[in-house]
Amino acid sequence: MLELYNKTTFECSRIITNNYSTSFSMGIKLFDPKFRPSIYAIYGFVRFADEIVDTFHEYPKSELLAKFRQDTYEAIEIGLSLNPVLHSFQEIVRSYNIELELINAFLDSMEMDLHFQNYNDDRYKEYIYGSAEVVGLMCLKVFCEGDEKEYDKLKEPAKSLGSAFQKINFLRDMKSDFDERGRVYFPGVDFNNFTNEDKLEIEEDIWKDFEHAYTGIVALPKGARMGVHLAYVYYTNLFKKIKRHSAAKVASERIRVNDGRKLYLLCSSAIKNRLNLL
């Protein structure tokens, strides 16, 4: 009955994804069905690790994260876990030969959130690599289905896309990161004196990431392209909305894309993909 257990654990990861992220869930629905369980499993893993450092304030976070790390490695080693999130994740790691280096880098970035509130340039780059770029690389492993030549060709654009997404998240969540966790991710930025010049410099950096990322999106396997393109379209729209506001506005409230706009973006992205207009 291991097949039933496997199916149940992947269903748990799907529920986690749908409950935590409507926009990400929309994008996954545009993937070829063969990719969806794997991406749900990856999201469930990274979501729960992030919960440890960002949500469980009344609990020993360092111990919880260390236990989560240990349980992750054990699950991968033996091919089984009684934690449904880790079981579905290890299935994907073993099936697609996802390197432990990517998993280590991700968990290291989660640990950084327990110890640092201000990030210098080196820590900022390390954090973005571990928290976002490697997640994109894990997904790319799935999309390439063992084709290492294809993976190597698309690797750098995938990292740029993850980098752009994370930097936009930093801008969008700037107030809550500072008010609730005391964090400022952008090097050299003083939250209490966040200027339009600071914001413009960050935006120019993000746009470079987006330009590079797009070269990889159009070259993705067909079954993955539409879902990734939707995520790209959603984040570029959020980015444009953030750009229209002042630094003071960004630092004082969370900028959002409403659900109606998300639905429009979903439909327009699907049409462009089907008509090969990318």
C-alpha cells in the first residue's frame, strides 16, 4: 500500500500550496499534469521551512529548524518519512537527482533568518541564492526530466527569475519584515530613511534580472512554460505597481495585485502561450 501513502503525501503538499499561495497555485494549474505533484512537493517543503523561522515565535525555532534539516536528510537517505511533506519532497529529490547542495543552501538561508536582521552585500547574495534561486533550480530539475544539457542551458536564467521574485518580495513585505521581525534585507538601506533613490537602485537591479530570466522562460519545455510565464507576468505586474509608488508608500504598506487582476493575467498569459506569442 505504499502507493496509497505516496499519493496521500503528495495530496498534503497540494493542500499546503493551495492554502498558502493563491497566485502560485494558479501557476501550477497551468503546468502539464505530470509536473504538478512534483512542484507541489517542492513548495510544501520550502513553505514549511519558512514557517518555522517566520511564524513559530513562541517555540524554539533553532531547534525546530535543526530537527527539520535532520529529518530532511534522513528522509532522502532512506527514501521514506512519516512527515508527509518530507516524504513527498524526498520522492522528488531522488527521482530527479536534485543535488543536496541546493537543499543545503536553502536550509542555510532559512537559518540566516534566525541570526541576522541586517544584510551586507555578501549575505544578501547568499540569502537570495539559498532562499529563491535554488528553489527555481529544483523546479527546473523537474521540468528538464533528467536532460542535464537542457538544465545547464536554462540554469542561469532560472536563477535570475528566482532572484527577481525574491527582491520584489522584499520590497512588497518591507514593512512587515521590519515591524514584525526587525529585518532589512537590502544592503545599506535604513528602513527609517528609505529613499526614492534607494528604491530606484533596487528596481534597476530587479529589471536586469527579469530581462535575463525571460530568455530562459521562452526556452522552457512546453509543459512548463505557461505556468512559469504566468508567475513572471504576475510578478512583473506587481513590480510595475510598486514602481508607481513612492519609497515612503512602499515602506508603509503592502502593495498587492487584486484577485480580479490575477484572473485577467491568468487568462491573458494562457492565450499568449497557446498562440505562441511569447
